[in-house]
Amino acid sequence: MEFENTEKTEKTNSKTVRWYYKKWVRLLAGALAIVMIFVAISYSVMRSQVRSLYENISDSENALKEISQNNAEDVGVYDNLDKINDYATLSELVDKGDYMAAIDKANEALNSEQDPDVKKELAEILSDLYYNSGMYQEAADIASLYYDEEEVSPSLCYVRGLAFLQLGSYSEAVNDLEMAKYSGLEDEDVLNLHLAIATYANSEYEAASEYSEDYLHSPTILNLPENVSDDTQKEIEENSNLCKYIAALSYMHQDEYKQSIAYIDELLEHTKDSEIYFYRGIDNMALEEYEAAIEDFEKAIEEGKKDTEVYYDLGICRVSCGKVDEGIDDLKRVINNNDKPELTTASANILTAIAQGKSDE
């Protein structure tokens, strides 16, 4: 932001002087680069807070894993069970959901089977059984043991990718899920959902926004049949909102603030969550739409967000659009809270500069 020469401002009627031409605010801008403080401080805070994902979920990493797990599909690994001779018992155990007994049976079958094709099918089944039983390391190990680079099994890639995601090995999860997608796994919508989650968790924000967009703009998602069940419709709506959230935060990380706001606006049609208002405030702040940002931060506070960050950002925006006294009150609150050292120091420096600037007027 450019600032005019002070000689010009001295000739301007005090009632019409724009706030940023005043000497003390110019001093503040020059000394502390006020228009950039929120980039250095608030963005770092936002990016640490961004782990809070989707409405009232406080631990996004576990939330993402849970959502991924809830959307895991067997991708047909059990379709050929009945065709595999002598494994009717295994099929019955799977049908009953007795996974631990099925795991024992599958291990026994895998160790005794000689046919390499059948062995591979059993490995796919066993890996999936381990995953469904919450034994993610075992699922990944079996998938790795029978993984063939020359003849890639999309099912093994898919299950291993899901297992890696649960284990927090996000880079490996992304690699496997992408391999599953480009090796011909049919349910592309499910893969795009998992890939949006995995890439976001791995801080691959451009990819996360792209996979979220792919899910949201899928013809299958956009054109649900009229006879779809209520449960399916609810699940797709929840997954769509998740992808909108991931897209919004990913675009924010890419400095694509208007695109981020567009998705946040859609989310606010379904929820009045305080964090969503806060993130839109950050977007508006970055666009120097300070009045809009103030409204968002105030709404976030109204909806229950009372932490130090929101008052710091609110104070910066109020000072930035000329509501200096109100901004000072917000920054004093940050100092009184004294629970974020970097924000306490920044607020104290800003208040000192304001006081010095006023004394020079």
C-alpha cells in the first residue's frame, strides 16, 4: 500500500483526511508495516489453527482419518471369494463381519495356497480385513509384501493408501491412492475424496484443492438419481461439505482468497460455525476488505470464538480502517490475555507506535 507525502496531508481538512494519511498512522505503517503484520503473524496463527477442520471437530488429523475410514470401500476384493475353491468358510466369516476369525482363515489360506493369482486375491482380501479391523500396519505390510510393480493391483494400492493415511504416512498415502486411481480403480469419486484428505493432510494444498474440485464437480455427485436413499444423500452432502472446507482452506494457503471465500459462503448456507466465519475474516483481511473482515470476526465471536487470535485480527482490521480506539481496545485485550507471546509482543509494539504517533501530531 502506498502512502502520500505528509506535506499533502497537512493541507487537507482534518475532517476529510483519510485515515492512512495521518502522520501517526503513517509512522505506524512505516515502523511496523502494519499492512503486512497480519501476513507475518495472523497467517502463521491461521495455518496452525487450520488443523481444526469441519465444524466442531477440534482434532482434524483424527477427524480426517475417521472420515476416510468411514468412506473406505472394499472395491470388489471379495467379489471372487465364491470362485476360489475351498474358501466358502472364509466367505461366510466375511459376510458375518467376523473379521478376526476371517483374518485367521485368510492367513491360513494364503500360506497354503500355491496358485499365484489366487494368492494375490487372498492378499487383497487379507489386507482389507486387517484395515477393517483397525490393524493398519498389518494391512500395509501385507499389501507391500504382495505388491507387484510390473502388474499393479489397484485394490492393494487403495487399501495400502488408506492404511498409510491412518498411520499418518501421508506422502505414501498420496502415492498409493494416486496409483490406485490411475491404475483403473473404478470408484473415482471415493478416490478423489480420500486424495483430497490425504493431500491436505500432507500440506499439498494445490493438489488438495484440485481433488476437492474433482469430487465436487463429478457428474455422479452433481446428478444424483431421484431414488437415492436418504442415508446416501446425507453422506454425499457431508462429504461435499468436507471437500468445500478443504478447498476453502487450501485456496487460502495458495493466496487465492476470493476462491476460498466462495466456498466458505457455500458452507455458511449450512452452518454458522465460528471457525468458518474466522477463516472468511482472514480471507477478507488479506484482500484488505477490512470492514467485511470486521463483520466476520465479530460474527465468529458471536458464535463462540473467544480466543486471542480473533481479537488480534479484529484489532488490526479496526486500526486499518480508521476505527483506532476500538482497535486499541482489542489489542489491549490480547495483551491482557497474554497467552500468545508473539501476539502479545506485536500488540504491545503497535500500541506503543500508536501512542508515539499521536504525541507527534
